[in-house]
Amino acid sequence: MLDQHNQLLFQGRDYSRRSYFEAVEKQTLLPLPGQHYQLRSFSFGKVHPNGPANHEHLGSATCCSRRTNTIIPYPTT
């Protein structure tokens, strides 16, 4: 059923999804990376004055990026 859908011509065009993919998009695809993608999450907040942070970040808005037990803080603008 999906193959039939991909073979249908676009309205007002002389090509289908499949033929457009084969002619244009397929040659631009890159191989998959050798390592797995690591999920990343972001959180926003302010650094508490009593928190374990460098003094230049105290009280400022910051964004943290977490990826596999690594926390990377950086200031937001």
C-alpha cells in the first residue's frame, strides 16, 4: 500500500514521490554514523548563591546540557 502511494504522481506534476527521491534526494544521502546518537537534554535556571559553581555564574541565568552523565553549563543571553 505504501509503495502504491509513493508511485502516485503528484497533482499537476509528472513525477511521483519515489521517482523524485530516486532522481534528486537519494544521491545526497550520507552513510549512517559509526557510533550511536546520544540523547541530550537541556534545562534552564539560575545558579544559586550557595551552589557549587564558579563565582562569575552566581545569580545569572544559565543553560545546562546533559549528555551521558556530563553536565555542560553555559550562560544564556
